[in-house]
Amino acid sequence: MEYFALRQDIRVGLVVSNRSDAPVLQLAAAFHIPTRIIERQNFTQTEDLLAQLEAFQVEYIVLAGFLWKIPPYLVRRFEGRMLNIHPALLPKYGGKGMYGMHVHEAVRQSGDRETGITIHLVNERYDEGAILFQACCPVFPEDSPAEIAKNVQALEHVYFPLVVDAFIQKRPMQLPGGEIADFPVYIPAQVIL
């Protein structure tokens, strides 16, 4: 939200959460962005949310930390215009139950030497939409799941707003070092170190 706060061409029009205690709601209030709390049954069994999204003229949906499976009516309505961020390099460590610390514990247990983030389009299956962007960070033998999470979060904070911005504007992405890249983008760990 902060990234887009002063923009005239892109704005965050609505924040939707399934948790009334989600910190993002306070952040949205600080930026004077309207919010809605949804309940699972209403979300999955009615299309009430669509009417709210249309009332706020929502053109894109950006998911961050939303763990419910997206119902088909919403995927169809926003096909090619709904992005999600995942805290691992998909297709590894994706799917139902693979979120938050579960992902970082699985990475630690696997012995993988790198992890990262994946930003992808959303389809009707968990974490299987077209990959737009991946950035990596190393995993050292002494890293705990909490340290892995911290490194992955650092990537999220740098790259997620840049990817969303470029995707919505339908232009190549400008990376922090000034390079220009078309989607899909993959950034290996050595570039980030």
C-alpha cells in the first residue's frame, strides 16, 4: 500500500481479509483505504464479493497472505488479473498447507541450498498458476526456519510491489539495479547477495 500511496495511475481501492485481526486492516486504515471482512461460507457459496469488488471498481486482485482457495467465480472474473505471492520457489513447496513457517521448515528439512519467492497468476488450483517472477536467496546449513523466513520476507518487500506495478502497467519490470526484464523473470541468489 505504501508503494502505491502517492500514485495517481494505480491505487489500492479495497482491502479484503478473512481475519478481523489481520494487521493489514490497520495499515489500510492508516492509508484511508476501505476494508471488508469476509466469511468462508459467503465467500465460497455466493458471489457477493464480486458486487463489492465491482462497486469499488477493482480491476486487479493482489493476494498476500490469503490462505483460502479462491472460488471459481472469482478466478473466472479476474482471469489473468489476479496475482499471488508464495514464500518459496514453486513448483516446490506449493499446494494446500504450504504457507508461512510450514514452507520454511520444509525447505530447511530438504537441505535445499536456495529458496525464495514466486509471484504467479492465480488459477483454480493452489499455487499452480503461471509463474511471473522468482527471486532467490541462499539457504546456509546453519539457517533456522525463522532465518529463512526473514530472508524470504526481505525479497517479498523488495520485489512484490515492483512486480505488481509492472504487471498492471503491462510493461517490462525495472529491477532495483536498473536492469529491465520482461515476464517471466528469474533472479538467481548470487544477484541478490
